[in-house]
Amino acid sequence: MTLPGFVMLLCILGAQATVDLRNAAAMAAGLCNTKPTDVVFIIDSSRSVRPAEFEQVKVFLAKVIDGLNVGPDATRVGVVNYASRVKNEVSLKSHKTKSALVKAVSKIEPLSTGTMTGLATQFAMNVAFSEAEGARKSPGISKVAIIVTDGRPQDNIRDNAAKAREAGIEIFAIGVGRVDMTTLRQMASEPLEDHVDYVESYSLIEKLTKKFQEAFCEVVSDLCATGDHDCEHICISTPGSFKCACRDGHTLMNDSRSCSACSNAATDVVFLIDGSKSVRPENFELVKKWINQIVDKLDVSETNAHVGLVQYSSSVKQEFPLGRYNNKKALKDAVKKMDYMERGTMTGQALNFLVDNSFSPNQGARPGVAKVGIVFTDGRSQDHIGDAARKAKENG
């Protein structure tokens, strides 16, 4: 890769690392109330969840609750516990104060049998979210279910989750460890990137606390003061709204939110993604999210950034060529649909494909445009990469 391409790559990665401050300032300054919401946690306590791990789930619940405005006319919280059977541990009408609610959560015991996630979702829809259990029918009251699971359901989750969503319940799905990612996507509401979360172990689940506290945040003040604006650098308040600006040396992107120290000149970017068996399905999903986070920072258009995607394992597969998608939504949707190949690791072969095919004019590469290849791999290549990497650099 030539120096200009290398600088471009650093700019992309630096932008991707920018922390999203949406609502965080409001939470810190106490300027944000939680919207009146009926929230039901649906927690897996099947045999695969060890007692110490179940305690970590309860700590997570308590911390999310601590950031909510709990009360009869504010946010009501319920908890459904499930394994082979389902138990309504805390109903939406049971506790009117935060302290009583946290105390009730601390007393929940695991059921320690199978994993009937579909049954639990159906129970939440029919019972936990019923008026008899304290749910409110007002159109201004949102209904939210947060499912925490580490296993593959032993029953039908797709249909039961679809019925719950059709009934107006917004579903967040949190997967832990070797959970089945396809199942999580079947549970969750759209957009999936906002409603599906994965952590490698229960010890890491607390890192999601802030996300769910902020998800229920209702801004009650100046949008710039509360942080509810998505401006990457500087927010300038206007009556009832705001506008974004950038620090010196940066330019405002076309989304009117992001700032870039990079040139907005035309660039051809191709992601080369390792889809070998060692990556594992759950990590492959994380890679797809990582790609889309970078895409969010690019000025994808007919004239500026074009993006291609190649996956490799024992063979090489072009998922889509440069220039096929000229808007971020279509591009990100195509990335999400990429299927995991799950075989060997032929990185040298993939690099040759990148140079000979992906960056060729008949595959959408533009003459005179900067070319950037971003390679993601987790393993030792089963073939020689030296010549292929050298060839890529020599070709710019």
C-alpha cells in the first residue's frame, strides 16, 4: 500500500474509534428523564447458565434499573425467568420504588433446566405485558422486552417473537458466549444492529448497562447541553434544534454530523475479510458490524468513496464489487447479508485476487483514484503471502 493509501486507512480507523456521545451528557448532568415505559426483562436461567453467571445477570439488571426513572407513572419494570418452564418473578405492578425493585431482583433463583425461549416470549406477551400484571394501554407508553440468553432455544422462537413484535413490543436480544446468532436476529426488532448485542461471557454483560440506560433517555433540555445531537466535534444550539461544526483542520461530512481530517477525494476501498473456521460465527458478526461502522464514516457516493467486499477461506468469494452500491443503506444491508464461509485460511490467494480482480477496471475500479485495501484476519495463512503483498504495494 502506498503512503497516501496508508494515511487514508489511518483516518478511517481513527474516525471509527470516535465515541458516540448520544445522551451521555444528559445522563451525567441529570438532564435526562427516562421515558414512561413498560420494561420486561426475560432472563435465561437454564442449566448452561452457572450460578455465578446468573448472579452477574442480576447485577446487570440492577444497574440498568438504577438508571431508570422508576414509578407508577414513569417506568415500570417486570422480570420473567425461564428455562424449561416460565416464572413471572416480578410483575409490572409489583414494585413502585427502585430500591424495592432491585431487592426483588436480588432474590431471583435460577430454574436450571432446558431453554424454552419461545415459550418465555409468548408468556411475556400474553401475561407479563397484560393489564392484569400492570401493563398500560396508553399509546404514549412504550413496551420493551430485553431477552438475555446463552443457548439455542428448544422451541419455536421465530413465530412467537414475530407475534410479540406485531403486538407492539420492542425486543432487544442479548446473546452470551456460544449463543446462536441466527436465533438472536429472529428474536429482535429492526434495525437489528441496534437491537442485537453479543458479549463473550457473562462477566462482560455489565458493559451494556449504559446502552440500555440511554435507550430509555428522554431529552428535556437544550439538545447540545444534553448530548442528544450526534455531532462528532462541536454542537451549536439553535431554537428547537442544533447544527454541527468541526474543529480546525477538519471538514464537515455530507451527513452534517461527522468530521474528517481526511481528504474527501474519490477513493476505492475494498475490505478483504477472513471467513475461516477459526473466526467463529459470533466473531464474524462482529466483523460485519465493524465494517459498517467504518462505512458510516465514509462519504459513499457516485463521485467519492466506492466500497467492495471480498471474503476468503480455502477459496475466495467476491461478495460485491466496487461501485455496485452508491449509498450507505444499500451498502450496509449487503454487508449484513454476507454468509460465513467457515473453512481454511488462504490469505495469499485472497491478496492476489484483490490485486488482479477487485481493483481491476472491469470490477469497478476507477483510473487515477486512490486505492485502499483493508485486510482482516485472525490466523496464520496456509499459503505464502509475501509475493502477493509485495505485488499489492507495487500496484499502489
